[in-house]
Amino acid sequence: MDGMNSNGVGTRQSFDSNRLSHAYIVAGGLAETLSMVAVCSGVGGTKPCMLCAHCDKALRHIHPDITVVSKLPDKREIVVEQIRELKKDVIVVPNEADKKAYIINEADSMNTSAQNAFLQILEEPPKHAVFILKTENPVALLPTVRSRCMELKDRHEPDTLDSAAVDMAIEFFAALEQGNATLIAFMFRLEKLEKNVFSAFLSAAREQVLLNLRATMSGDIGISRETLTRTDKILIRAGEMHDLNVGLGHISGMICASLLRAES
Ligand SMILES: [Zn+2]
């Protein structure tokens, strides 16, 4: 049951906006992805599609329907006034998207009165609202708040596994830039990974897609936006195959075949 919440929903398959819950507790980069899922119009059926105007604005942190609540610079906690502001805002219908997403950074830094105010919102959440509580420490939240949220955990142990996976993800994008021979050599290494490292690699690679997409906007990367969005779709498919216990050799082969460039 590692990485599964009480509803039996694992991390990866929850990116379907038709099944979006109204509140999540997540760690790390997943919060941003989830907020994109909430506003995305789903070009081609996958969310976040990375292609629609909503995804574009979300990536540039200018989507009017994504609000981030963080500790004020002079405060050690998220205070109740901030949650009261949120409460006023949340009843207003979305500006552009079908949903409004609220990311609460370091959600465990909400003090008790802030959490109680937040609980009132969670008890009767407007249909268009999605709350994303970002925290590495969910046990610090009130049990009443926690029980109303779906907890999404990464399936792997953090730390050493994470850094190995991030290194692989960075090498993956380097191989993507360097062309077929490097890519094929990389895939042979990929298929020899432990299953849990492979799973961590897929998550890390998807986070790298987001980072690289930002870099393409500032023009300092050689991979095109089209290649990145296509790569993300391939990674999603690889994750689905992995969930179905397809062997790593087959999955690596699929990734490789889908990414090989026609070299003239
Ligand atoms: Zn989109």
C-alpha cells in the first residue's frame, strides 16, 4: 500500500481532472502539476496538456485562477487573516478556467486558528475550487483537516533515491539533445534500473519537462517545446505501462522508439 492513500488512488493516475478531488495534501513539485491539471482544458485528452493557454499561463505563473498562499515575509506562520482572504476569494467563480486552484505553501505552517478557518472552507467547498496543501509534514496538520484531503505521496523513498532519479532525468534530457546514439545507450541503462528507481526516474523526468519548458521560454535550451510536450506524454504512457507491471525493457524500448529522430 506504499504510496496509496485510503481511497486506493496512487500518485500517477490521479491526474484526471474528471476525478479531481477538492483537496489534496502533497509534497514537492506535484503541487504545481496538480494546479495545472485543475485549470487545463486538456488538448488531446491528457492533463496537464502543456499546450493550452491555461497551461501556458500556469507555467509562467500568471494564471488568474491559480492562487498561491505563503507565509508573509514578516511572519513565522500562515495567519488566519490570510485564510479569511482566501475564503472571500473562493466563492467568486473562476476568471478563465473551469476551476480555481489554491496552493497553500508549507501548509503545516498554518497556525491553529488558520487551520480551523480553513476547515470551515473544506467542510463546504465550492464545486469550482481545488485546494492543494503543500507540505513535507502532513502529520503537523489538524486531523480534521487531514481527513478531508486526499494525500498523494510519491511511491519511492526520498533522499538517495531522489538524487539518483534526478541525475538520471538530467542525463535523459542531455541524451535527448545529443541524438539517437546517446539516447539508445541511455535506454540500455534505463532498463537495468531497479523498479523503484525507475518509478522515481519517471517522476523526476516529468519535473524536468516542466523546468525545461520554462527554459525554452527564455530561449536558453536546445530542445523544442514540441519535443518536450511529446516527451511528457511518452513519460505518462511509460508510467501507465509501469503501473501495469510491463517489463522495464519493453517500457524503455517504447520510450526510445517514440523519441528517436529521423536522421537524414
Ligand atoms: Zn492544458
